[in-house]
Amino acid sequence: LAKTTQPISMDSYEGQEVNITCSHNNIATNDYITWYQQFPSQGPRFIIQGYKTKVTNEVASLFIPADRKSSTLSLPRVSLSDTAVYYCLVGEGNFNKFYFGSGTKLNVKP
Amino acid sequence: DAGVTQSPTHLIKTRGQQVTLRCSPKSGHDTVSWYQQALGQGPQFIFQYYEEEERQRGNFPDRFSGHQYPNYSSELNVNALLLGDSALYLCASSFQGPSQDSSVGWGETQYFGPGTRLLVL
């Protein structure tokens, strides 16, 4: 069972780049790494997904080292609206049942 | 293109009652997963439905049951409600495609609905 470990909380200021690192030492060969953002009383919103190396989309980048035992979500130039909880998940092969940890509460200050 | 929808948005029940929550997956998706999220916690996986069958289940008692219809929509049923069942119930959909016997995994991006807030008094 691939579990994840993330910092409980992080603080940042508007305009800064934020990097949130997730540890997943027991990641399996077939597992993908997925990050979600969640605002209070809303469903999680998909941010980015990757398997290895680097993935970039319009909102974030995901860095995955060769051993895949960790991953880093990078949010460029955060704003106040990026204040949310961010979850790192590792999928379990074909029949994905995602295990959410406690996530990282990001607080962006003006 | 409609995303994942859930109904109702809020619900209040009393202990011992039964509740049914509904989910319509994102267009083109055939797999539905249900999660329970208590206040201040991350979502906990309940079960997943694919091809109208439950194929994965988390650590939840039999009081939690579900169903998937031919149009891929799904229901979550909870019997004999307890105070501890008060939570945000989330539905997530994804695309699996035709059944296949493959040992090669692939990323199954799940898209979540807005959730149903259940309060048990």
C-alpha cells in the first residue's frame, strides 16, 4: 500500500513560487502520482498527474526524481485564491482507489 | 460538457435512518468512486463501481452499499445512520474503458463532484 507523507501546513506570500514535497517510499511500478486542490466544503480539483521526470500544465509543474520515492508540486506566483489544501495521491495500478492523506494546508498571505 | 454532479447538496437525517445519495459521472466516464470526508480530514475511499459492479472497497462496514446503473450513474446507500456518519460525501468519476486483463497500470484521473453534506442528528 503506497502511502504518502506531506507537510501539514505551509505559508507563502502572494507572487512567490511554492513547492510542496510529498514522500511515497513504497510507490509501485504501476503507480501514478496525482495532486489535487481542495477548498472548504468543495470536492477536490485535479491539478496535475505524472509518472516520472517532469510534467507541466497551465497551473502547475510536477517534478518526480528517478527513484520516484518523492514528488514536488510547484505552483508559480501564488495568489490569495491558491489558499487551499493540497493532496498528493499515489494510484494503485489499474484499479485505482486513491488514498488521501491529511494533505498540506497552504496559506497564502498578502 | 457537464462535470460530475451530485444530489442532494445537503441532507439532515436522524440516527437509525437510511439515506441515498446520487451521482452522475462526467460525460464519457464509466467508473464511479465514493469517498467520505469528515471535517478536517482527507477523503476516505468507500468503494468503486465499474460495469455495474463493486470492484474495490475501502474499510467501511456493510451499512454502506452502492449501485451503478447502465448509464453509469451511481447511488450510495447508508443504513442505520450513526452520528459519526456526518460528513461530506464525494463522488468521483473516471474512465476505464472495456474490461481488459492487463497487469500494466495506468493513471486513472478522477474528477470529483461538489459533494453532499450529510448531517446526522
